[in-house]
Amino acid sequence: MKGLIKIIGVIIVAVLLTSCVAYVDEGRGNGNRLPPGQAKKIYGGSAKDYAPGQVKKRNGY
């Protein structure tokens, strides 16, 4: 009886652990998935060039 309870417990734990799923949101960000300050350090220029909220400023609207 104790063996059966242990087996059922292991099965329940295994089901709980396999039900966890991590999703990646591919539709957001600036394409290279770097914060604007980090992109500036790597590629140069201004952090505004890499910030998605600064589109109007960089296109000359």
C-alpha cells in the first residue's frame, strides 16, 4: 500500500512539473531584444535610436 502511494505521488509531481510552460513574446521589442542603453553601448549612436517610443523623433516628423 505504501508503495502504491509513493508511485501515485511521483506521478502527480511529474504531471505538475511537466505542466509548466514558458512562453516567449516574439512580437515585442526592438528586434534584437536589447534595452536601448545596451544597444547603444554595442552599436554606438544614441539610445533614442534604439528605443521603440522614439520613432517620431528619429524619422523627422
